[in-house]
Amino acid sequence: MLKFNFEEQLKNTINNFAKSKGIEEQISFVVEIPPKNINADLALNAAMIIAKKVRTNPRIIATELIEIISKEFANTIKSAEIAGAGFINLHFTDEFLQQELNKILSKKQDYAKQENVNKDKIMVEFVSANPTGPLHIGHGRGAAIGDSLSRILKHLGYNVVKEYYLNDVGNQMNVLGESTKTRYRQLKGEDIPFLEDGYKGEYIKDIAQDLINEGKKFEEIDFKKESHTRILETIKKDLEQFRVNFDSWFSESKIASDKDENGKTQVDNVCQYLKEKGDAFEQDGALWLKSTLYGDDKDRVLRRTDGRYTYLASDVAYHKNKYEREFAQVINLWGADHHGYVARIMAAIQMLGQKKEALKVILYQLVSLVRNGQPVAMSTRSGEFITLKDVLDEVGTDACRFFFLLRAPDSQLEFDLELAKKQTSENPVFYVQYVNARCQSILKDYKEDSSTANLSLLSTKEEKDLIKKLISFEDTLLICDKTKSPHHLTTYLIETADIYHRFYEKCRVLGEDKELEKARIQLLKAVSIIITVGLDLLGVSAPNKM
RNA sequence: GCGCCCAUAGCUCAAUUGGAUAGAGCGUUUGACUACGAAUCAAAAGGUUAGAGGUUCAACUCCUCUUGGGCGCGCCA
């Protein structure tokens, strides 16, 4: 992880220094952007780590290191000092800031793209809602996180494939077909009861009504197929409205129904394989996965006594299939209610010869919808849940995505519909979008060529703070990668907006001295690039006018 | 009962995975539009990080216990 090009050299220098102190192994220290309350551009904890190894005072080590660093990095580091328990705080030279600012201006939307690294193939599997009903608000959170994380990883140079796993086989599809059929007959006037465990949502009635309107004959309708394709169609439409597009739709039938030359499905084969390997065993007429071998609470059934496979069996086969497609890392986004499932699937992939690290399951906590402070009920049982589409139609895609990406997946999210709709400062999405609108309203009237600007004229605190924030964009994306969460980017954009608005207040652009005006125009262009790219990675638009 | 996640300012949440004086937004109070968009800015108040122990040079972060919340615990998907 390198955010600035001199970092590698810095690490070498420090490691050589450590060697001179008699430390042979590579030491692991961080080069980081310090917390806000610290007045520094970069911080190193290397002195503390070296001091511990050679059992001496970190401040002595730090003093020696500072001397070396200030000499060797005079072009980038203006000054360095010891702080706290032995941190070394670094300050950039103005030349370095200008150079980085130029990098943003020349690379434009490709800024912070990593080249010739991270060629690994990564799969991000998310949403994967059963095609038995429309997407609800919870799927929306998973969709936003998965899509945005994918965009960020792609920007960082990974080869990312976004996949939707479609559970389109099994009993649930039969129930779906029967549900529609029953509704159809009821609408035709038959006095029959609805299925006990059928799908009770209004959308089933709508499908039945559509089928009636289309005038098809009852005997000729394949209710299962019709329901499935129509629901899938609405799911795809909702995702499109949400600006989420998948690279791959993977159907469960491929591994659970399709047969190879021996008449076996992929599920058959993987179960056979695990059995031969000794990781699965027969007991009480069922086939069990010995998941306790890898830390699960209990062993799990793969094939029932009646011969039918469980959902787990397909999922094991599905994951085997993923690795056969040569994904170095697989990321799954699951709702937190699936957490009990993590241990068994982790066990399974290890049985299949993968390292634990090859699978990362991100659990996102559920969303609670609030309107005017009052909770909005959403129970799938009664069929009355809030669909993603309802929310999108009400608050719009931008606000919806931004709100979903505001928090770490681990924390429960309160989503206030009224707040998301507000076009005021209470609403952070407008606060960030407003930055670009302000930039563009100045830039649109500026006709001169600013590319020759002398950036050293950007000398006020506000301007320097803004440049420093802009050049930490790359670091922010790397943190998102490391923590596998886009919310750091959302926070970054809000902070950047804050610093920009402060700059805007203090520093006039148009009508200043011609040269200063030019330099500030360049700064505005850079701001606009970062805000636009950053919002795009969240899947949020950055309009020029609002 | 067992397991997973969580508990941070009045409210909603951050804190770069063990670092420094725990930060934002909203809300509250007080100010700023005859200059590029006031959808903005400046300032103030607000904290024993649920509680108690422990590990460490260093703990919101790791370990143990307690309290309080969410979610799981099927040969369902």
C-alpha cells in the first residue's frame, strides 16, 4: 500500500537504519496520515518500534532518524519533529504539494488508479436475492456496499467481477408457481383458500392479474416460469434504477441441475469428493459435512434422508465453482441474519483446498427505516415490506446510495426517509454535491487557459489544507480496500466538502490578480475531479447545477 | 441456554484494525449575504468511549466477567 511515490524509498531508508542498529529482519511500521487533531502531514511510528527492539529510548532513535530523513528527502519533506511517545511527524514541502496537485490535473478521472499491480481476479458476490419477490430495503444496502466496493477495487486496478447468484431451483420456486396459480384462480372467481406457506405479497396478485389481462389460457400457463421471469425482470429493473449492474448472473441450476458426461451434477461431484476425502460422512441415512473440523459448532447436513440436497450442498458446489474460475479472492456480502452460515462455508472452502483468506464474508447489519422519527414496519411475513423501489422513487438514487454508504457495514443503519429527501444542509449528500456545483459555476465562465498557472501562489492555509486533503484521496481508497468498506470514502468526501467550503469563503477566485486567479482555477478543477470521481465510486452523481 | 454483531457528545455515527489532546454532521446558542451559488461560513457548549477487572511503553480497539440491545441456533432457503 503506497499512497505517495516516495514511500518505498522512505521504507528502505528506515529499514537500512534499523539494520545499522543490528536489526536484521524487516520491521513493520506504518506511514500514515495522522488523526485530525495532529498538526502534521504524515506520521511514522518506526522509532518506537526500533527502540523497543534495541531497548532504548524512542526519542533518541527518532532524533537520529529525523536527521537522515531531512537530509535524504529534502525535496518532499520540509520539516520533521518528534511528537508524543516517539512519533515522527513529517511536513510536506510546497513543491511536493504542487507536484501532487499537478498529478490530479493531468490524470483526471484516472487519478489514484494503480497501474501494473493488483492484477488479481476478485469476485464480489452480492444481492443474490431469491427471485421470489421484489428487492427490499435490506437488499439495497447490500447492493450499495457491494457495488461501491467493486467500483473502488476496480479503480485500484483489481480485476473485479460482480456476480449475482440466482437461487432458481428447489422447492421455493414450486411454492412461487403455486402461489401465482392460486391467486389467478381466486381472481377468476374461484372460492379457494390461499396456500398456508405461499408468497402473500401483492406482487403475486399483480402477476396473476397481468396473466389474466394477457388472455392466456389457464392450461397453457407455466406459472412457475412466468412468475420467476417476471420477478427477475423487476429485480433487474430496480437494480438498474439503483445504478447497479452485474457482470455475471450465475444460476443455481447450473450446479444443481445441469449434468456432466457421467450424468452427475456439480453438487453430486463435490459431495462425492468430500466423502472420499473424509470431510463428509453418512449417518442416519443422511450425508453430513464434517464442518466441526474447521471450527463450526456442529456438523451440517448436505444430503437429506430423502436424497434431496440441502441449500448448503449447492452453496459448497457454487464456491468450488468460483475458485475453479480462478478468483484469487471471493468477497460475499450477506445480511447479518446469515451470520450463522459463515462458519460452515468457511469450513467448506478449506476442505476444498482454499486458504481462509480466499473468502471474505462481509456481513452488513439490517436497516431500520424511520419516517419523522417513527419506525416504519417491514415484515416479510405479512407481505408488507418496504421495497427498494418504493424508497428509490421517494428519495432518489443519489440520496439512497449515499445514506447506505455512510456507515460501516457492521453498524446498524437508521435510514430516515424524510431526512434523505431534504434538500438542505441537514442532508450530507447535497453538502458534497454542492461542492461540484460551486466549482462548476465558476469554471463555466472562465475562458482562459489556466494550465500554465504558477501553483506556488496557492499559499494560504485554506489552499494548502485543501490540496493536502485532495492528495489523500488515494490513501482513502487504499483504506477502503484494506477494510473492505466504502464508508471511509463517504466520510472523506464530506470532510473534503467541509474544507472546500471553508476555502471558498476565504479565498476569492474570480477577479483576483490574474496569476492567482489562474492558480485557483486549477485548484477548483482538481477539487471538481476528486469530488466527481469520489462520488462516482459511490455510484452517486455530481451534477454541475443543482 | 449456546453462538455472532453491537454499545462512543442530546440524536445519527467516525476513529486508517494497538498509537498522540477520541472526531464529524444534525440539534442547541451567538454571529456573517451591495463580490464567484447563504444548499454556505465563523464561534460556543456538549465525553470517566455502558460498567468492573486484566494484557501493553501505548486500549474505543485485544482478553475475562457484568448489564443492556439486534440477529441467528431445521435433514428451511
